[in-house]
Amino acid sequence: MKKLIMALVGSLFFGVSAQSQAKGIDIVAGKNAFETCRGCHSVPNYSNVYPTFYVPKIGGQRKAYVASALIAYKNEARARTSMLANAYDLTEQMTEAIALHIEASAGTKSKAPYTGDPAKGKKLAESCLSCHTNDLKDDATAPILAGQYGNYLAKVMMDYQSGKRKDAGMQSMLAGFSKENLEDIASYFADMKGLSIVK
């Protein structure tokens, strides 16, 4: 059984590697470049000091979203000093290589408990699920939210509401939700199995 699992993992990695090589993307270079990110994104429950929230889980996150987020930090479309310092000199090819490594490097999936009511959140989050799917094969570009830290999700949603994060679609979707509503939505996604730290 162990040999079968190892063979499946090997074939998956080979498939991803072959696909990336065909596009000229070096997943090994992406893995090496990720080493500077590991101090935050490979530590369970690693928390930002202020404002206080867990640094997001990104293991298994879809590569298209990771690349777009890195570009947003590079272009200062997101106000996050430490991420700007890590992204400012990334080339397009290296951005894609890091994103590919992250998507292919999910660790053990686990829930991320958070204050809020997941049952209420499930009802409130129905409209979110048309974009925020968990299937990497569906070509969606919106991030996977399942398994993400709840306090991080709540902060991001509040940032969209306040305009600190710019996205007309997200601002429209979240308009009218109270802080309690956002915490319930965050707890619903946090209570699901999905994202992991990068192994």
C-alpha cells in the first residue's frame, strides 16, 4: 500500500513538473525561492503581531490566485510591507514558479477553529461558493477558502468592506454584512478541511 501511495505521489509530481517544463516554469526554482517564505507560511498558527491574525495557510492554494496575489503585493495594490519586500523584484516567471510550487505542496489538511457560528455562516456564504470552489481542476481564479484561518478571513473581508483591499466585486458582495456576519462566514470556511501550511 505504501509503495502504491508513493507511486501515485511521484506520478502527480512528475505530471506537474512536465506541465510546468512545457511552459518554461521551473517548479524546483519556485521551491527554492519559497525558502524565504517558509518562516511564516510553513509554521502552524503563526500569528502576525499587529493587527493580530494568523498568517494565511497557502498550501494547496490555486496557482492562479497565488500569482495574482504576489503581483498585487509587488504593485503595492495590497498594503503589506513584509510581503512587498518579498515580492518587489519577482519576475513573471519566478512568480509563476512559486505559485506552482505552492499549489503542488499541500501538507496535511486540517480544520482551523474560530469564534463564530459555522451553521449561520453556511447560509450567509451560499453566494460565495460560486467563485470560491475547492476543486483545483475547475479553472477558477478566486482563492480556495476552505480550511483557512478564521481570523484571517474575517480581517480580509473587513478590509474589502473598508476599501483597504480594492475589489469592486468583493466590496459589493460584502456590503451590508455586520462584523458578526463576517465572523460567522469566516467560521464556516475555517471549519472545513482544505488549505494547509506548505510542507
